[in-house]
Amino acid sequence: MTSQMKSVALLALLSILLIFMGNALGGRQGVIIALFFAIAMNAGSYWFSDRIVLSMYRAQELSPTDAPMLFQMVGDLADRAGVPMPRICVIPQQAPNAFATGRDPEHSVIAVTQGIVQLLPPEELRGVLAHEMAHIAHRDILLQSMAGVIGAAITALANMLQWAMIFGGRDGENRGNPLAAIAMMILGPLAATLIQMAISRRREYMADASGAEYCGDPLALAGALGRLESYSARIPMRANPATENMFIVSPLTGSSMSRLFSTHPPMEERIANLEQMSRTGRYPE
């Protein structure tokens, strides 16, 4: 099974998890509602996941006159990757980060925060943009965006379950199992995160490798990752946890336990792999 097929299978698991949470919330009726909701979420995510995620972060599209250097970098990297020129958006936050979204390379978007443009030197910013261009070339962007949107829906259902447990519900066959509701309220978001981890971690390594090739400087990307990790600890980002998998570095800060369940690979490994690529010319398998 190819990596893309595995990711699609894991995305299907997210949808099944959504249906189980519907059962916990409303029994048989909840399953029916969640089933239609899952179908609508998948269809809607395919066509509108980029708009949904960009709206979450109030991202604004830029024109070439707004950021000529940024457009020049992205245009050159798009040529190297063999994909159409993506749209470029800016997120009005100082925390340095970036992500790519869209349903395919022909409808792709690279979003950068104001902070990343201001804080990174040009060669490292180019490395970040090359990483995001690799996600576009690899067609990761649809899966990551859909996983983020469905993950957000699962988190919202978990919150609904919490309120349902507090205020109770109607008796009868359409009422969910209370023990199942408690279990899904706790385990649902955790399971969604684990599935997103399985989708995201391997694809981050692949994007690092291809991004280093596109920009021609593995150490520039390695330096950017180290700098972004340091800045992220000092400048918190207002981010939806369900979209963590989309960013080049996790926008969430916290305990070592939260990092254990991060959708991103350990930063030390990513940097070490890029340093090895710089020495040997090959990215580790």
C-alpha cells in the first residue's frame, strides 16, 4: 500500500471515529446524523477545506506588489518543484509559522504568518517555503487539510458530549450510552490526534527532504526549523489544536507529554536528518 493510500485509509478512520462519537452522543439517531455529517464533512472538506482553514486564521491573500521578494521565492520554487504558482496568504500573527493547503497543486495556497517573514533571514525563509512547496508537490495538502477540518469536528463533538453529560438528555433508544459518551469524550480527541500523527509525521520527513532539494540548501531549512522551534516556545500562536498537523512546526507549546502526542516528528531528528543530507547528499531512509 502506498503512503498516499495509507493516508486515505487513516482519513477514513477519522470519519468512522466521528460516527462512533455520534453514537455516544445520540444513540441510533446520533449515528445517522454523524454519518450524514461525516459524508458532508468529507465532501465539504474536499472543496472548501482551504477556505475553512484560512478563515480560521483570518489569512489575507497577498499580491505580487505586496510582497515581491516572497513571490519571487515562491515562483522559483514552484518551477523547481514542477507545480503551478500557488496563491500566497499572510496570517496576522507574530508567532513564526507557515502551512500549505488546497485540494490539489492547481488550487494550492501557501500561508505564512507576519512573524515568520519578519524574523527569518531570507535563506531560511526560502527553506520554509520549499518545505511547503514539497507538501504541494506531494499532494499532501488535501489530506492534511481534511484531517484538520474533521479533527476540529471531532473536538467540537467532544465538547458537545461534555455538555450533554452535564445537562443530561432525553430517555429512550435515541439516547447514547453514558459510559460510552464519557469514553468518547476523553478518547475521541486523543484518537483523532493519533490518527493525524500517523498521517502527518512521515509526510513531514518527506517534505523536509524534497524541500531541501528544491531550495538547494539543507542547512538553511535545518536552521529555519531550529529557529522556529525556539521562537514558538517564546511567542505563542493562537491556533486550533485540530490543525496542528498542517504547520511546518507545531504551533502548540506545552509539556513533554503534549509534545509526545504532537503530529510532528521530533525536531532534533528532523534537523539531524537535514544535516546528514548536507554532508552526504542523501536524506536518511
